Amino acid sequence: MKFTYEKINNIKPALTKLSKLDLRAVEAVKLARLLGKVESELKPLEETQRNMWIKYGEEVESGSYKIKPENYAAFSKEYQELLNSEIDIDTGKIEIKSDIQIDAASVLALSDVVEFAE
């Protein structure tokens, strides 16, 4: 399944939240595998983000950077291109039949990778 980095970056917090709930074993394993794939795909994004902060910013504290005003437009353009990049994650939808309580925002974020059974 193809995703943008922006999409999987938005999916990760909801997956993490869902993974902490009391799920059936088969659901928990599938979810853990998917979360592992998402985290693995996000590592290069995080490394590239750090490099961009260094490239376009200035160090304000040890290891902390602020984008220079004159570089903001170039940073924003390059960062948006990065977020719109597509990656392929080998996954199908995970069906969750467990009786759980989860917020609507998480359900919406997970709509491409999780199907909640009634």
C-alpha cells in the first residue's frame, strides 16, 4: 500500500495509542508488526529532518536548531516535498474486533490501515 511520509507520520501516534489497548492476541501481533514497519519507514524521514534543520537553521542550544528567517521558504518547500514523497508499506487492513474505547481522531487517522468491526 502506498503512503506519503505525511500520512504515516500522522498514523504512528494513533497506532501507538491503539497498541496500548487490550486487544486479542492476533490483533496485537498484526498491529505490532505494522507499527514496526511504520517506525522503520520513519527513521530516514527523521534523519533527513535533522539534516534539514542543520542546513537551514542555526543552533540555539546544544543540539537544538531554529530555522533562519531567510531560509524559511526554501526549508518549507523542501520539507513539503519530503512529506509528499510516497513509500510502499506491505500491509493490508487489520481488522479489530476487540471491544475497545478509542477516540474518533484516532479512528480517522487509522482508516487506511485498520478496520473496526461492530
